[in-house]
Amino acid sequence: MITHKALLAALLVPLGATLAVAPAASAATPPAASVSADAAAFRSPEAALDRVAHPLRTTEPRGSLADLRAFGAMVGDATVVGVGEATHSSHEFVTLKHRVFRYLVEEKGFRTFAFEAAWSSGLRIDAYLTRGEGDLKQIMDEEFQGTYRWWNNAESRDLLQWMRAYNIQHPDDPVHFVGDDNGFAGPGLYDKVNAFAAASSPELGAQIAELYRGLRPTTSAETYVNDYFAKPLADRKELAERTGRAVDLLKQHPGADADAHAWALQHATAIHQMTTLYAFDWDDPRNIPAAMLYRDRVMADNTAWWQLHTGNKIMISAHNTHIALKTYAPASHPRVQGEFLRERLGAGYLSVGLSFDHGTFNAFNQDGAPQLFTIGPAASGTAEHTLDKVRYRDYVVDLRNTPTAARTWLAEPHTIKNIGAAYPGIADAPQIRLAQTHDILIHLQQVQAAHMLN
């Protein structure tokens, strides 16, 4: 959604066709005798990981999910599961998330897919999924613009179509979609808040309408954000002050329907979250850490609010940076969504990182134009170089339960891919300690670029 150059650089760079089915495990498990024949081999991290890795049959969403049973045991009783990605636009990352969500829905009772997208976008998509409102192509074209354009791909469309089909078959127990990000506040939010205020009292309705004067979008999301950033910083701060007053007013007028008030207040909060994010001075690098801290806190707040008010178990889809238990990039992202959720939920929050050895992905180049990028096999010494030595092509491993050699390696810092919406970026290869960063890791040998729709 965001195209302002300073914001693009700060917000997304550091964050890190035929659909091919990944083959089954590349090698059979060796006999127990051969495994124990050379005990010294298990002093290497890759051999130790080999002992506890569980192969994935495929990264595609259709077919049997039996190979995800081990993953289900790792999830346990968690109520919010964050599933990351090492790039924003690779086919296998999206299809694997679709597959994991399908498993969590069918086997673990999850009912919400939370996405790194605007709160207003999530409401519009959820209306389509649960009530069939609107046209999916139009919704995706209009909601996934600017840097959010990477979500407008065939793989995401396939996930949403599956969710819609599921809801048609299960009208009394639907799955939902929520956007937890604050890069945009669509017109529907203003309409919902204004309607609640007007129904509460003419005076409140007039006050809220005045505070929102000139803010409701009347153009495309991308144009709106560009125009918003053209405003002087003082004007953007004044707008954030106005939306904050709207939130305060709503808190003082609960109305007769507590549930309706809670939703109206959350919608008003989402508007204020956008104006507050854009009231930072993005041209001053010293403000970037505070802005990113605010953004990740908002993402955690929105996810927690949805979980509290719906009771749904939630799978979050976002970049590895956001769902991590410890930030990948402390200089620009002091604390992240996963950290906040672990503080709130304890073991109820689970972080699942996704890594890959080599392949292709879409991203903006240094000129801001979309481009297909290719990365070769990981260099020696990187995390992926070791991870790719495990005998399975694609696999999942519980980082909380590994042999000593693996546990030691996981506790040490290693360079890992962390590719955001633009490439190359300033934090594409951070040094992280996987044992502190994720509970579970899913490693893929190769990825292809996602199939863009627009």
C-alpha cells in the first residue's frame, strides 16, 4: 500500500505458470544400524537435525495432510500460530501456508487467518468469505496495492477461494480473515464508525463526522497514501490528534449494544493506528525504530483483539521478522509482533519460521520497479547451508526439542535470508540465533516466484 520512498525503505526492506508439486523426501531414512555406526557424525548440527526432522510430502495445499501430524503435535494447545516467510513473494511460501492453515482448520479447530494487510482490507475480504459480498478479483485488485501488491497473486487467490468454499459447506462454523496491519484505513471503516456514532446520538454523530472531515478515502488506496504523504508533517500530526479524539469520544459513549460499541471502537482505533503511523517523520532515520516498534505493537494488538472478541484460534501470516520471538533487525525493529504476543499469551503463541536454500522471488528493485530475482545455493557458514544438508528436500523441525549438537548450533548466531518487499535491502542477511527466534522451523530446498495477478 505504501509507496513513499522513505517509508518503503524503512517499512518493508528490512523485513525482511504451472504450480510445481515438491517431490517427497529425497532419500529414505537410513537403517538404524548405519545411523549408530558412526556416533561421531551426530556431533555435527546437520546430522543432529537429521534425526529429528519430519519430511513434508509436498508444499501444495491439496491432497493428504498426514505428513503434517508431527507439526500438529508441535503446535499442541497453542491458540495463535505465527507462520513466517523469508520472502514476500514466493509460490511455495504461500501454498505451504495454505496447506498449514487447512490442517489447522480441519485438525486443530483454527478459524481465522490473520494477514499482514490493513484492518479494513481484512473486513472486506471477510465479508466476501463469510457472506459472498463483492467480487474477489475486484477486492484483491483494490486492496492489494503499492507494497501490498505482492499479496495479489494466484496462490493467495487460491487460499481465499478455498476459504470461501469451506464456508459455503460450513455456514454455521465459518473460517474468517483479518488484516492486522495499519498501512491503510479504507472508507468502510469511516462508514462503520460514523453509522454507530449517528445511531448513538445526533451530537456524537456530528462530532465524529467533523473529526473525520477530509480523511475518508475517495481515491485508490495507492493514490490516497501518496497524497497523504504529500501533506506537511504538522498536518499529518494534526490529523492523528483528531482521530485520537474520535477514539476517546467513542470510549465515553458505549451506547446500548456493548458488542456494536466494541467493534466501532476497534474500527476507530484502526483509523487512528494509520494516522499515527504516518505522523512519524519518515525523512529522519532516527524516527524509524520508534515507527516500526509502533507498527509491530499494533499488529499484535489487532491480532489479540480479534482473538479475544471472537474466541477463534488464529494463524498469522507475515514475514519472519514480524512473527519471530526476537527481532531479526534490532536497529530498525526494536521489538516485533511475535515478542508482544508471547508476552501476552505465553505458550499460547507459537512462532514458525520459514527458510529456503535457493530459488526465485518477486520484489521491487532499487528503482522501485517489480522484478524477478534469483538466488543460488546458500554460501558456506550460513544457516541455510547447514539446514539444506538435512536429507529431506522439505521438512519441519521443532527447535525446542533437538539433540545437543543441533541445540548448540541453534543457539549460535548465523546469517540467514531475510528478504522484504524490496531487494537488495539493508538487512537481507541478518545474524540471528534460531533457538531464540522461532519455536519451529520449516525449511524448503527451493522456491519459485509467486504468480502475480496484477
